[in-house]
Amino acid sequence: MPGTSPIKIVYLYPAGNKRQRSCVIEASADSRRLLLSRGRVNLCWHSCRVEDHLSIMQCFKCSGFSHIAAKYDGEPCCAYCAGEHLSEACNTKSQLKCINCVSAGLSDHSHSARDKDFFTTFNISPLLFEPTHHPGSPHTTIDYICAGGMEATDTSQVHYPSISKHDALFATFPIEVLAHAETTFSCRDFRRLDPVLFGADLAAINWVHVIGLESVDSMVEAFTSSMVELFDRHTPYRAIRPRKNWKPWFTEELRTLVTGRNQAWRRYRRLGRREDLLAFRSFRGRLRAATRRARATYYRDRISEFGDPSSAWRIVGELGLGSRARNSFALPVDVDRLNEHFIGSSIDLNLRDSRPTARIPPQDRFFFNKVTCLDVLEAVKRGRSNARGVDDISLSQLRMCLRAILPVLCDMFNASLQSGVFPSLWRGGPWCALCPRRSPHLTPAT
């Protein structure tokens, strides 16, 4: 080729049983561009295909990448069938299975791990650059950026002789970033609840039928279905988009300090300078002090708006500053005896004949006092959580219907305590995995 630099043969592949053999050559940038533009070169009576030589380091012992067999001490893996033996000792080369594709979870793994069409199989193509290696000779080796399934919109390279003989390569790819999907959750819509119609439908429910059932599970299931049907009719579910946590005391001064703190931290992470670390600590301390002052000023202004103590304490409760009164309720019986009472009865007895008739000394007899309406009212009053369980009924819903369902609740509790059968519907609950801050393990919680 006139006007081009000489070509150097780097490696000749063994011919084997073939009459021709391939070779790896090294050429200048101009010669490379000319050869690649033609695609083929005529040598005597042969037309030889020309393409970039891309070599990937692969282990001949485990068929993995980025290391060689001399530096691998693990178990061997066949490149043909993915068996636990060397590739040279494989007897099932007709059943190809790529161990790298299997490890990556790809469905198409019916090929060898040493497949020559590696780049075609994985749809990988190199990006073309100018000469990237400058050893001071007319020949050059090429550094690559390979992309799979994407075309670069822009490529560039910069040469820093004081740092390296290789150029720094840059490429821009059009990556589509998925828009943030706003999370929504569903809750009952109590805004359009008509108290008159709701009270009429509540009074029309035949609660006597629920009380007359013979098993505890039947009573609980009938009660739950009636309650859920009632609220589905008057307060259907609606989708709600959660709002961000609003901090009314967050001022413009705090926003400026937060910006300065974050910028100082990013500079320290990028450059590692001590003055940036000191600036970050200074911003952090000033932010904490300013936050305390802003919160105290906001709370003081809100409380000072009301002159009477009751209104002031109400504002304190709304702001979450007051502490809840401790619940001093305790079980009047031993917990172990209570568990034995419910575990010992494995069948659902007839509630009408559930009282014990055996003659047991009074000091050894275990029994529950009858639950009264006052006990249920006290228990509902002590309740704090408004979460819905598997029955889809919250504490606030029970309070709305308490006048009508109070006798039903008393009968269900007494039936459960007398028969020693805990309702099946109340035994379970939805659970999710929670990861504590200082522990990497997930802890299931209901």
C-alpha cells in the first residue's frame, strides 16, 4: 500500500488441518483506517477478511474472564459442557453449555464458553478512535471502549503525556432514564360519609345471627364480613399520593446551610483535602444549632398564640412534643397458664356447653371472669394504633360502630375465653422484611 507505514506481524495462528492461517498484524493509524475501510485484502489468489483484533483475557481452567489459568487455584470448569473437569478431558462436546451465560442468568447458553463469535453472541461492538497509544514509534496499539446494543452519540480522546502514554477515552451514550413513579397507597374515603345513612345501615344488620353461631371462627368471620361490607358501601377505598414530610420551621437560612454542607462534603470526597473536611464540619455544626433555634422559635410562637392551658397542651400534642401516658395495664394471670389454656383445646367446642363440669379444687381451677361491656370500652379507650389487620378493620372503625357492636364483641370474647379457642382469622397478619440501620439482615415483622 503506497504512502503507508510498514506492517508488522505480531502473531500467527496455527494452521492445523487448514490450508490457510490467520494472523495478527500491527499497523499505523492511517494503515488501519485504510484496511478497515476496504474490509478485505487480496493476497495472491486469496481474499482475506480484515477486522480489528480484540483479545479478552480468559482462563483456560475455569473459562472465566480477567485472569489466566496460572493464577487460578479454584475448581476447573469445562468450556464446552460446564462440567467440573478440564475442557481437554470433556467427552460431551456435542452438548454445549456456556458457564458464563449460566452464571449471568441468560437463557441462551447453548454455545461454548470459548466461542469465537463472542462479540456477536453478546451484541458487543467496539468504538473507533484515533491512535491511543504513543510509544514513540510509527506503530501503535489501540485501546477500546466496547458497547453492547447501544450507539455512542459522541466520542473524544485526550492525550496527557505527563500521566500516561495512553489517551483518555470518552464516550456519550443515549441512556433513557425512567421517570420516577410516584407511589400511591389506598385508604378509605371518610370525607363523603353520610352519618344518617351509615347509622341506618348499621342498625339494619342482623347482629343476632352473628351471636347465635356455635363456633368462634364462624362468629368472627360473620362479624368481619358484615363490617367490611358496611364500610365498603359508605367509605370505599381511594388512591392517595403521599406528600413530602413538611417541616414548617425549615427556613431559608437552613436551606443555605444544607447546600453549603453538601457541597463541602462532595468536594472532600472528590479531592480529599482537609480544608474541605473542616468546612463540612463547620457547616454541620452551624446547621444543627440553627435547626434547634428554628424549631424552638416555631414551637414557642405556636404555643404563645393561646392563653388557656388546654389549648396550649393540645398544640403540644399535635406537634408531637408531649409523651404518652404509660399503659399500666397488666394481665391478672400468669402468661404460661394462659398459653396452656388456649393450646390445650385443639377443637372448637360447642359454646353452649363450654363450661367445665369436672370437680376441680377451687385453688387449682383456671377460669376467666366474664367480659363485660365496660371491659370492652376500657380496652378500646386504651388502644393507640389505628392500623388495619388481616380483617381490614381499624380501631377508629370499631369506635364508629361501638354502640351497635358492643354486645357482639362481648359475646365473641367470652366465647373465645370459655372455649379456649383463639379465632383463626386473628392469628395471622401481613408481614414485611425490615432492615435495621446497623444490621444488614432482614427481620420479618407483622
